[in-house]
Amino acid sequence: MLSTMQDVPLLISRILVHGSTIHGTSQVITWTGEDEPHRRSFAEIGTRAAQLAHALREDLGVAADDRVATLMWNNSEHVEAYFAIPSMGAVLHTLNLRLPPEQLAWIVGHAADKVVIANGSLLPLLAPLLPHLKTVEHVVVSGPGDRGLLAGADVQVHEYEEILAGKPTTYDWPELDERQAAAMCYTSGTTGDPKGVIYSHRSVYLHSMQVNMAQSMGLTDQDTSLIVVPQFHVNAWGLPHATFMTGVNMLMPDRFLQPAPLAEMIEREKPTHAAAVPTIWQGLLAELTARPRDVSSLGQVTIGGSACPPALMEAFDKLGMRVCHAWGMTETSPLGTVARPPAHTIGTEEEFGYRLTQGRFPTSVEARLTGPGGERLPWDGESAGELEVRGPWIAGAYYNGPDAEPLRPVDKFSEDGWLKTGDVGTISPDGFLTLTDRAKDVIKSGGEWISSVELENALMSHPAVAEAAVVAVPDDKWGERPLATVVLKEGATADFETLRAFLADEGHIAKWQLPERWTIVEAVPKTSVGKFDKKVLRRRYAAGELDITKL
Amino acid sequence: MLSTMQDVPLLISRILVHGSTIHGTSQVITWTGEDEPHRRSFAEIGTRAAQLAHALREDLGVAADDRVATLMWNNSEHVEAYFAIPSMGAVLHTLNLRLPPEQLAWIVGHAADKVVIANGSLLPLLAPLLPHLKTVEHVVVSGPGDRGLLAGADVQVHEYEEILAGKPTTYDWPELDERQAAAMCYTSGTTGDPKGVIYSHRSVYLHSMQVNMAQSMGLTDQDTSLIVVPQFHVNAWGLPHATFMTGVNMLMPDRFLQPAPLAEMIEREKPTHAAAVPTIWQGLLAELTARPRDVSSLGQVTIGGSACPPALMEAFDKLGMRVCHAWGMTETSPLGTVARPPAHTIGTEEEFGYRLTQGRFPTSVEARLTGPGGERLPWDGESAGELEVRGPWIAGAYYNGPDAEPLRPVDKFSEDGWLKTGDVGTISPDGFLTLTDRAKDVIKSGGEWISSVELENALMSHPAVAEAAVVAVPDDKWGERPLATVVLKEGATADFETLRAFLADEGHIAKWQLPERWTIVEAVPKTSVGKFDKKVLRRRYAAGELDITKL
């Protein structure tokens, strides 16, 4: 029996029309480095998004589900592109300006982007790439920057403001299928080619509602959100869409992501919410320590991307900025969990512990843990397994070109369609996730898992240890066993027996998890973003390049 | 181009599983009239809902989309039925225990209900009806009440607790189409047969997310919601589903809806939120005035069903209970608007004015005003038209039996599928709705609309007037003109010229809206629920039974 409800699709154009009418006076405030930031009302964003859509269709020939890429900072023009492109039926492709150029070129080609809208300040990055972007026919430039860099390029170059000028200020947004592609992001995997994730109108709409639910970020038109997380990073965690849904003002840093301007924009514009990765907040904290400012407007600071060190969380608490952990990834749109402690712990000693977890799953994100043998593990806060998730804003495949079947690699998707996150952790009976390792780094020993991160943290708390990396190495009896790679502090000494005993006594590591294989190295190899490069360590071990002591 | 998102349906079973695991310790607290209320955790609700589904399927033969009716107060068993019935794929049909018995019988027959789950305390209502309920095969009785009343009835009678006992505590909830029927309510129209509205899993799920958005009710597991609005009244405004989504405790009054027990449950259980129609709050205010209690836990009181008188709102403000208007109807699930004032008015004189409106539309409810000639009217806060709405939780038709096409009466649905609400009002540029009349009562004069309610309120503010009803009567020149029907206070006198001048001078009524036709009556005829019965007045006028003075 069918319902008698109206069959109304969940479309991004609805969010645009709603935000630009009912919340027409809310603002996108873009930092300019000048005395005054640039302010544009949601109503203006609405008319300019309509003009942009007309320009893309009529001047640039964007049709059907053509891909329109953006190479832009967080600013009001980028918000206009966010709404115009999917609302007209095309697909927004946000380019990560921090990727190596050759990866960017590969991604643009794979997505077959037809248009790139770029900030003028990013032309030094774009111009040398252009000869390699075979699918790109048009470049639209917005904001200050040297257009001369594009001279001689084999594309049509347009000025953003010029193509908008004089266009109609309304657009008859089409009634699309809500499952149609709206936006795409590529994951920057460390192995293999980048993988494309395509969000639908439905997934963006539902995700925006979740972000605004009181148990998640709970934003309303009384809020101003400082969106530091880049718009090319999982749609700035969905915030531009979510804020338009409830009239939240957006404070956009553009290219001014350094601690000093961030501190200034917080003090001057008094945002009530902010979102960024921990590194940004580390820098901000140092700045605020050196030059104190009033940042107490920030009642809620969402931190994701990686775990927030407890010391940083406590330091921000003291400044009146309350940090709230969230976990997600490109494949999860990204809201997977939010660490709001359960009601009964508020004001108790337990509260802080809950804030250090990755958080609790919302209704629309189903979660399960899979153990080393593929078995389902209980939510007991102790059994560690790979996290798998399912839900209407979770990827079930990767894009593989317009004419190809979507990719479903077996290491990323289960047979029954769940996303394998590659993260290993525990879930408490009340649904709080604690991540302990990456699945590729965990040590699979005799059917049980040993967390490399837990061993590393315990080792690094020893006074003689500067850095420590633990990787899995093959073992005839146990399948895999941990290898401890230690960098000693300058002038410090410590023998392996002592370190091993320290792990057991002070680190509370179970006996069967203690490493037998030990080595001293000068430095732990790192990836380009500063993470331990465990692939290199495993390769060196396999090649016999490390001097191993077996206890 | 399709997205790569998972295709996961929005189902009520997901809300049930989520609430009963991640929020397993949250509670449904049911008032019993005894010293202690009855407390049941969400985890228990989850296992008992599974048991109920097994019992309905295996013992009572409920299959496919069979309708299972409830004739129950607000209590934990009713919550179990709310989740078990739709989750198993059947359709929950909540019966309004305040309807006249013959209407109830008609509704049960029309829906072809197979099972009725009834509270024991309601058997005196159900027992005499049973011989007329031809489709009902099973009655399940829950809670105290005289089972002897069912003796001799031609149905199988079951004890709720007995059929649950020993059943498995989990159920393999089916993966349904999210557009499938989940629950149904009949509107109690004053004319014609009641009309059935069928909610889908999708509409209930989306509506629950909206209720929990910070701009609507914004509830979390830190809240306890006192749900006074009956579960048979538009699904208790969607609160049982919404609370399960975020772990909000439910405080359920069962049959104890009188002011004294309500005041007691507020003082003892300290709910943070409550939802009810104004009449309930009028009674509670009188009780609190007579016997003061601490009710300040109630930071948010949602009032819907009809407008809250300003004096009542101010009185509650003084008690620390903050009233928030909401507007909706059975056909809108019901959340249509919520009156949270815009951020820039908070703390200003404008704020209270916004709180007196019906409120602002959320993203998922599109609204438009249609004027007397079918034209679209602007959102200028002045142009009054009939409100039409569109959205994923708005009805697009009425149920007309399992084998019949849904009904789409032209006075209820526009040609392009919008719901005609039958309410007349204005919308401000920032999307706040102010209702001024019902469409059937508005006076259509020369292509413009005159609000009967506005004239009545102005007349009733005259010291000599006890009651006044204004209805449309035919007019050769203008189509329709207002007829003012006045009841004078005992011993008071007033001539019509004076009252007319009063309307213009004190009531600020435009000259062209002033009534020419006047009459004095002993009393205004009323409907069974105490509203002015304007049909009767129009009939009496047409029959020449009224003594009319024309000015």
C-alpha cells in the first residue's frame, strides 16, 4: 500500500531557494585582508547563483550532467558555484589545490571536467597545468590575480563577474531525480589512483538536515560558522549546504588561513561555531598564547580529519572555545560520528573521556565491526575490528568514468554493500566509536589484532624515546608480529628489555601484544603530509636493511 | 549521471534499532496515577516491539500491509505499537477516541482494520462499537480495565502481555520501499466523510529529522519531552519517532490529562519540553495559579492546533515556561511552521510579535499564497491568500480504500499537486506565516478578501459585545459582503452605527471592509467542539430567519 504523501524530490535547488528567500538577510562574510571583509547576503547569493547558471548554460554550453570544476578558496563565489552547478543539473567537482599537479591533472581528466572556475590567486597553480587538462574548454576567473598567466592557453578564458553581468536573476531550476549526481570529490589515497566519490542531491540534503540536528552541530540563524575546512575537502564537511538550510552566517577565510588572520576574524566577527582539522587549531592556540584575543564567542568548535590531542582540547576549554570531535571521510559525506557526551555524563568525570572518542553515530549511519576473520564483533568497548558503515550518505562504490560501471574494490566495500572504512576501533554499548588504528597498519597476530598506534603512544611516553613506529612483519607462527622502530632522544640511551618492560608495566600492554623485534633508527620515514610512512619501514625490513634485535 | 552513494531506504525500523541500542538507556515514563510512574527503557521498547511484531504475525496473522489500529492513550505500549507495526511492513492506524462512535466505526471500516490494540480503560468505548466493526478479527487489550465488557463479542480477544511473553526479542525487519505506507490518520472534517491521510516511512523519517533540527524543536538526549498531544492526533506531532532518533526521554500522561496531574508530573519529572493544544495549557495555568508549583524545567513548550492567546503566552513566560507556536495539520505530518523569531529580533520589541505568528517554514515545506482569483500573491506581510504547501511530508491525496485510486478533491489539492490548506493568511518577506481566517469563512468582496476573524476580534473588544460572528452573505454588487452577528452583554446596549464607527476608529478596519448588514442574536450557534458554527448562521440568513438592519 502506497502512502498519500507528495512525491517531492530532495534537491539542492530547494535549499538554495529556501536560504535565499526565508534567510535572505543572512550573510556570507569573506575575509579580504583589507580593513573590512566582503559581505554578501544569502538573497544576493541566490540571484547570483541564478546568473551563474544562465552563464554556464548559455555562454559556456554546460548541459546535462557536465562536470564543472572549482579551484577556489572558501569564499562567497565558491558558495555560488556550490548551489548553481548542481541546481541546474550539472555536477560540481571541487579540486584540492594541495594535491601534486600531476594528480590534479589526472583527476580533471578522469572526471572529464569541461569548465574550471578558479580564483585569480590560484592561477599560478592552474596555468602550468592547463596544457595537460585535455577535457577543459573554459576557464572562469574570479577575484584578484594575474590573468596574464593564462595567455596562450588553449581554452576560452572568462571573467566571473562579466559572464554574470546582465543575466536574469532567477532560473527555472529543473525537477531532477534526487539520486542524480550533484557533486564529486576524489580521495587522495596513498596507494593507487585517486578514487571519485559522487554525492547525490538526496545525500547532500539528508546530510545537511543531520548537520543541523541538535545532536550534531545544531546550527540556527543565531549562529555564524567560521568554515576553515576547505570547500574542496568533502564539501567543507557539508557546511555550506547546511548553513543555507537554516540561515547560519558563513565566515569564510579565503586564502587567509594563517593563525594571525584567523584569530583576528574570530575576534572581530565573533563566530559561534568553527570547523577545521587539528593542525589549524594547534597554530591558532600558539598565536593566542603569544597575542591573547577574545575568542569566547566560539561556543562550539568541530574538529575532524584526525583526533584532537587531549591537551589541545583542554587548552581551548580554558579559552571558552569548546571542542567537539567528529569523525568522517570523503566516502561518508563526511558526517559519521559526533562526540557529544551522553546526557548522564554531563558535568561528571566521565564527560571528558566521551569527548575524546570519535563520537556517536546518528540514526542514518549504521555501524558494525568486523574482526580479523570476518566475524562480527560486539559493541562492548573492547573488541577491536574494522569499522564498516551503511547509510543514505555513505558511498557504495567509486566513480569510474561516465560509461563505465562503478568500482567496488573488495577491500573497500563488503559483499552486502557496506563501506569498509579502513579504520580499526571499538564501539561502546552506547554507540561511541574509539578509533585505535588504520586497518592497513594493525598487526594481525594469531587471529587477534594488535594496535600499532597504541604501542607507539605507549613507547613515546618513555622519557628516552623521541619517536616510535610499530609495523607488522611476517611471522611463521603467528602470521604477523609487531616490529618496534625507535628513535632515541639526543644523548639518551635505553635497552630494548627496559622498553619492553616499560610497555608492560607503565603502558598496560597485554603480554601477548609486546613486540619481540626491535630496532633503533635515526628517524621515522614520513609521508608528504608528515604522517609515519609505514610502507617504507615494512619495505626496509623485508629487504633486510634494518638491524633487528629479537628478544 | 547517478551518484555512487548507497541506496539505503529511510525506514522506521532504522529509527527503532538506533533508539533501542545507541539510546537504549533513555526512557518512556508513563503516568499511572500511583506513587511512581512506570518506566521503560528504549532498549526494552526495542525488544518488546520485536515481540509484538512476532505476535501480530504469528499469532494474529497480520501480513503484508494489513492495518492494525490502536485505541490507546499516550503510554509505552502505544510507543511499542508505533514502531512494531510499520517496521514489520503493516500499517499503524491510530483511532481518535474523542470522535463520535458512528464516525469511529465508519473509519475502522474504511481503513479495513484487521486488529485493534486497545487500552483496558477504553473498553467501555470499544465494546459497544465492536458489533459494527466488520473487518476487525482481533482485539488486543493492554493495561487495567474490565475485560468482561468484551464478553460475547464476535472477535478473538488477546492479552497484550500474554501474546508478547516468550516471543523472540529480535525481529528481522524487512527492507521496505521507503514510500510504502507506515501509518494513517483520518481528518475529522466538519463536512463530508473523514479523509484518510497515509504517511510513508520516508515522510515520517524526514519529519523526525526536521523536528530535531535546532531551528525546530532541537531535542537531544538531554531532554525529556512531555507529550500531551495525543498519539492519535497526527502521530503526537511526530514526537515518538523524533525522540527515538535522538534519545529524548518521553513523559507520557496516559489518561491523566487533567491540570492537577499534569502539574504534578511536570514538577516531579522535570520535562524540558512539552507539546499540547492551547486548551490544555489554559487549564494548567489556572491550576498553577491556584496551587503554584515549580514548572521552570519547561524551557520549551510547543503549542499547535490553534493560536495561543498572547495573554497565555505572557503568563507562561512569567513562570519560566517559554511557549513556541507551531502550525500544521493532519495533512502536513504536521510540522508546517515553527515560530522561532529571527536572530536579529532576539531581545528586541519585535521578538514577541514574531512569536505570535504561526512561524517560519523549514526547507522541506514550500509555501505559496493564492488569492481570490487564483493569482499568486507576494510575501509582503499584507496580501492575504489561501496557503498552499508542497513537500515530502505533505499529503498529495487522500486514501480511498485499498483498490481505489486516491482521492484528490479540487478544493484540497491544486492541479499541480500542492495541498490547499484551507487556511487564509499572509507571509512576511522573511517567511513568517500569519493566519487570519479559514478559507471557507473569508468574505470574498469584489475580488478582495475580508477576514471574518479580524472583524470578530475587533467587535468583541467593544465593551458592550459578548460575542460576535461574521459570515459572508451574497451581494449583487460585490459578490459577497460581511454580515455582523452580535450578542450583547447582559444589560448592555449599543446601536449598529456606534459599533460600525468603533470598528473603523478603534479596530483600524479599512472602510471597504466594514459590514453593512447587522443583526442581534441571543447566542452564536456552536459546533460540538465549541467553535462558531457559521454554516448555521449562513443557512438562517438565507432562510430569512434573521432580523437584518442594513446601514
